[in-house]
Amino acid sequence: MTLASLPWLLPLIALLAAGLFAGFTAGLFGVGGGFVVVPALVIVLPLLGGSKEAMTHVAIGTSAATIIVTSIRSLRSHAKRGAVEWEVLKTWAPWITGGCVIGVLLASHVDGHVLKLIFATGVALMSLNFILPRMEKVLSENMPGGLPRAAIAGGLGTFSALLGIGGGTIAIMVMTLCGRTIHRAIATASGIGTLIAIPTTLGFAIIGFGEAGLPWGSLGYINVPATVAIASMSLITAPLGVAAAHSLPAKPLKRVFGAYLVVIAAFMFKNALKI
């Protein structure tokens, strides 16, 4: 028996590996894992068949589906350490959900190339948060309320739904600027990933329902086999990432992850523009 006789083996290995890496980064940085999952799916999904036009939407929708599992696993691990600020999750939830609905509706009106460009641009911007040195400055002792909270949480939901990510980077920036420690910010960001992933997954399943040219095993823009493969592995490594977040030095790890994001942004730009 050779690899040529098992055409599903290489895609499966790639998806399992993506799940392992996504779970670890989700627990470590509170980012949900979409930065890992979306580019992996862009490469693997064509091997499952379907049209090129649908691939990016399926990659983003499937990424959101995996984040449900990854973020809940990370959230539970952080909660055991008493690091989650549940009040933040409760007060941000309605605005995040509304933003996700807007993001999904926007995604339904743009083609795959535009979504890739949006993803690449978003990843490039997010990489700056990990690479550039930041001033450890506290602007307020209280989290935003009223209109600022609605704008931040709603914008976070919209942006994250378009990219298929958990939104942890932005949430962590806001929380640290409001006097929260990096550990509490990462822990709470895991919960924000859950709030984003659930409505986004439902939305992409709905807008993709009945679409032609979907890869094998897809429910709307959610590819079920890929979701299962990635999520099953992230369950193993998410707690390891959480443990690392509470024990390893943050700065070197952030620089490495930032460099990874730059590579991913370049790959997605190239893929979108067919350079």
C-alpha cells in the first residue's frame, strides 16, 4: 500500500497537525487558532473536491467551527486557575453576537479572493501586536462601557467573523490597556473566542446551505470531516498551551508567533493574487 493509493491520508495528516498547533496557540495566546486553521484549510480543502470559488468561505466557516471546541477547552483550563473575568464575557456577548451577524452577512456578499485579501491584511496587522515592542501602559482601570463597549465588541465580532478567528488579540490589547494582567486577558479572550465562534459557525452554515461546488462532507460552508479532525487534536494541546501561558516567558514566544503570522499573511496574499 502506497501514499498514492490513500489519497485521503496526506490531507488527514495535515489537518491533524493543524489541530495540534491550533490548540496549543489557542491556549497559549488566547487567539482561538484561526490564524493556523484557515491557511491550512486553504491548502487541504481542494484535495477534498469542490470549486475554487467556495474554498475560502469553507475554510473560514470551518475554522470558526473548530474554534468552538478549542476555545471552550482553553476556557475551562483557564477557569480552573481562576483567571477568567466572567463579567466581561457577559457584558460583551450581545455586541459580539451582533457584530458576528454583520460579519457573516458581509462575507456572503464577497468572493473568495476578496476574503483571502481581508484575511491576509488582518493577519499582517495582528502580527504587529506580537512583533513590535509595546509600552506597558494602563489607560483606565475599568473596562469600556456604554457606546465604547458596543463599538469595540461589535467591531471585534464583525472583524473576527470575516477572518474566521477568535478575536483574542484585540480583546487582549483592550484588557491590558484597562489594567488587566496578561494572564487574565488571555484567559478571558478564550471565552470571547467561544462567543464569536458559535454565531459565526451557524451563520456560515446557513449562508452556504445549498451552494454548489462545496467540498465533500460540507454542511453549508462548514466542512464536517475537517472540523472533527482539527478539533479532536486541539482538545489535546489546548491545555498544554494554557499551562505554557502561565509558566513560560511571554516575550520570546510572542516574537516567534508574530513571525509566523507574517509568513501566513504573505502566503495568503500570494494565494489571493496568484503571484
